Amino acid sequence: MQGVTRTYDDGQPVHALRATDLHIAAGDYVSITGPSGSGKSTLLNIFGLLDVPSTGSYKVAGAETVTCGQALRGAIRGQVFGFVFQSFHLLAGRTALENVEIGLLYGPHRRRKRRQLATEALERMGLAHRMLADPRQLSGGERQRVAIARAVTAQPRVLFCDEPTGNLDSENTEVVLNLLRQLNTDGLTVVVVTHDPVVAAQAGRLLQVTDGVVREA
């Protein structure tokens, strides 16, 4: 990012993100902290190409994303990024395996290959014994691991996590943090938004956002 800002017009301008210069390298583990309303979600949405900066340049693997078309932005988002959210976003009435397969529906793989990749992802998350369970039958920690499996099964280069442990107890938080550490050790770039100092402390880099200003701690 170079000179990236995000301003919303709500009758009068609201500066959600002020001029930001930031580089995240492949293999980084970054946490983003700050009070509610500070601009964390705005920063994450711009990172993940879910929102467009008002000004500035944002390049992903050398490709300028601010001025490119929506189709290219969508292609980059689908090929490069994976997303994990606090509320899991799993479909009830579908098995854990089917929920993970959904993450591959718009990729190049045929059904048999999608099933294989989804199975391998759940096994990696320690959920081989829960593949056929409905999300309503799973604990919060298990549901978040299914969500992580879905996010990584397409082999993204960057994993964005928005409060990934916000709905979990301390034991399940530790399980999820161990998984994120292992994914990062294996080469995945991990970016986590969190209010939890324990979660933030796992990262090698800490960004603090206050009133739209991003600082490296």
C-alpha cells in the first residue's frame, strides 16, 4: 500500500483510513489491533479487495488493484486470498465436508478432486472423524476449524482472519492459534484482526489502528 485512504461520505466526510504506507511480505504473520471503530475492518476489507481505497495504490503480487476492473479484482481475491470470520458462516443442513467443498465450487476442479481436497483439509484440521457432521452438531472450535479448512483448501497465498477466536473459549482458542501458527510455518501469509492481546501476541508483526491511522508496534 502507498498513500491508501478510505473516506466515506455520510453527509460529511468520515476518514475511516488515513494515508497508509504498508508492505506485507510473503510468509508474514501480522496482527491488527485497535479499539472498535478505529478502522481495523476498513483496512482488512481493503486488504482483501472487499472495498476500494479512496486514494492511493494497492498492489497484490505486483498487480495494481485500485484501477483494475471488478472482474480482475474478483479473480485476484479468489486465487490469492482466503477468509475466516468470527461467525463461521457455515451452512446448516450440509455436512462439514460439503461446507469445505463449497470453497472450491468456482475453481477448476471436478467433483472427485474437490472431495479429495476437502477431505485432506479436514484431516489436517484434526476433523477426520467429524466430516459427515452437520455444523449444528459441532462445537464452536470444531466449526471454526471447518471454516479454516474451507478457507485453505483452495491453497490461497494469504489468509485473512477477522476475530477468528471471538466466539471461542480459551481451550479452543489455543487449538485455532496452533493451527494458524502451523499454516504460517508452512508458508501461508496470515493476517489477523483481533481485540485479544493473547491472539495478537502470536504474530511476528503487530499493527495498531487508531482513528484511521495505522502504526507498526
